[in-house]
Amino acid sequence: MAPLIDNNVNSLFEFVVRDGKGVKGLVDLGISTVPEQYIQPPKERISLEKLAVIGPAHQPIDLSGLDGPNRDEVVEAIVHAAETLGFFQVVNHGVPLRVLDTLKDTAHMFFAQEAEKKAIYLKEVSPSPLVKYGTSFLPEKERALEWKDYISMMYTNDDEALQQWPDNCKEVVLEYLKASNILVRKLVEILIQRLESKREVPDGLIGLKMVNMNFYPACPNPELTVGVGRHSDMGTITVLLQDGIGGLYVKLEQETNDHEFEHEPQWMEIPPVDGALVINIGDSLQILSNGKYKSAEHRVRTTSKESRVSIPVFTAPHPTYRIGPLPELVKLDGVARYKEVLFGDYMKNFFGNTHDGKKSLEFARVDDSP
């Protein structure tokens, strides 16, 4: 590592975070080992030897069946996934494959730019409140930094997106977002209708939309780091485009009979599937469903082979929207497992704390709920 930041916590933080060089800046220096600031505690590292094998029940769901005689089977598969793993993949989803391929190339090109061109979007200096470039999740508070750089683009309307998002990615990102919005509404409608509820999808429940482009540089010691730590998403539903390298892992809720895993959680990889999109349930749907749907705890591993990208679309309630269990479900269940909260407050709590599994849900949990 360059002498400027060698074994100096403050210098590394300034270089990576404050100056906007990011993890890619470290890699470009030619480092051969992971800096101490990125070494995760042993319990947070991802062991490839202790992973569950994906089964047929978790193969991609073909959404073209929603328009045919097999609609009920497809709906059942979506609902079952939301009630159990909280993650599933979809094909024939309506987002053009051309857009997905272009988007992955665009993400790689964006992060290949000189650091100065990306750093203009650092939170403190960004010319737009809709765009933020950064690294890790909450570097000021994290015990160990995440091996990830990202750019986040908030959506308000098409005109502001085209005016304020970065020129070299805005058009394809907007096309991806708008196509994903159609998919999100379709999925949320299915899930709400299965909650013994006759209500339409409230616009406020899916009123906040944001796209991230995440970049995970090749890591010299992937066994010591994480790309993203254990967390669940705060919003309603997330649509994620993976590249072909992989590294996304989901925590299994069910217990295992294997003694080797008896006292520790088991994780399963969501393998990349060409042309597929990954869907995961967020905290807001778990709260609204009174716990029937499961927000998925997940994390990302780094790799030493090559740099990878992922592009999620986060759909969440509007900050002024109040989220809580549907009254008809509370009546049916006989208990409210969550209290009603203003989503803006939930979001502030989420972004104010480091990743720690599904601890974010405690903000809305009723103290004596099961």
C-alpha cells in the first residue's frame, strides 16, 4: 500500500471516504492484502464451506404464466417465496434484456472513471440532492468497512432524473427504473390481494423509488471481508440485477438437522441466472402483513477473481406514509406484531445505524409481540 495511507486509520479514511477515492482507489494502488479497516470480525465473514445448496423450490419463477392458464400456480409460487425465504428470482419479467445488458456495462464504465469525476457526487458536495456517491454503508460508525463503492439516484420525476442524474448513465438507469416499476406494482398487487385484503395498492406504499449502482472491486482476501454486511431492506420490495459472477447470500430462517450448523445460521447463495431479476421482500411488507411476509436478511461476499456490479431498484413507502399492520390482519391474527410508524422516521433510524441483520425491524415491533 502507498506510504501515504499505510497503517494509518485517519489517512485511509480520508483517502477512501472523504476524498472519494473509494475501494477502487485502494485497489488501483496495487494493494496485495486487505487493509485492517476492512477485516470483518470472524462471525461476519462468509464461509463458502457452510452454505446451503439451492433446491428446485427456489428456481426462477416464470412471470409469463400470469397471463395464462397457470396463473394460480405462479401466484402461489410468488406468495410462498414471500412467506418463507423472502427472496425469489423472476424471468419473463417485462424488463428488456437489452436494458439489463447495457446497464451492467454502464455500471462498469461509470466506476472505471477517474475518481475526481465520481467524487463530484459525494454527499457534501453533490450538485443534486437526488444523487449521492459513496463507499460502504455508514463508514463513520462501522467497526469494519464494506468492500463496496456505489452511486445512488433518487427518483422524483423523469425531467429531474434526466437533468440531475449523471450524464453517462441516466438514460439506461431511467429505462430500467420505469420498467421495474411496472413489475413492482404487479408483484405488490398479488401479495396484498393474498392478505385477505380487498384494498388496492396505495400509491404511498410504493411512493419512494431509488436506484443504486454497486461496485465490488476484486478483493485480495475475500475471506476476510464483506461487500455488504447482514441486513434487510427497509422498503416494500427490491428488484435487483446481478451480473454473472455471484456473491449474494440469503439467511435461511428454518432450523437445520445438521449438527455442523446447529448453533449458527445457515446461508444460501442466490445464483446469478442470465436474464433473471432478483426480488426481495422489505421490512415494510413484513410490517404491513403483520409478519406473514418475511423481509430477507442478506449479505454480499467479495471475490478475488474480478470486479462485479449489481443494480438494485429500491421501492419504499413515501416518507410521509404511515406503515403498520393491515387492520383486517390484526383482527384475523388476534395480535398486532408491529406498531404504526411514520416511514420517514423508520428510514431515518435505518440510515442512522450500521448493518446488523434485521435489527431495523425493532423500531416498529410491539414490545410484547411474539
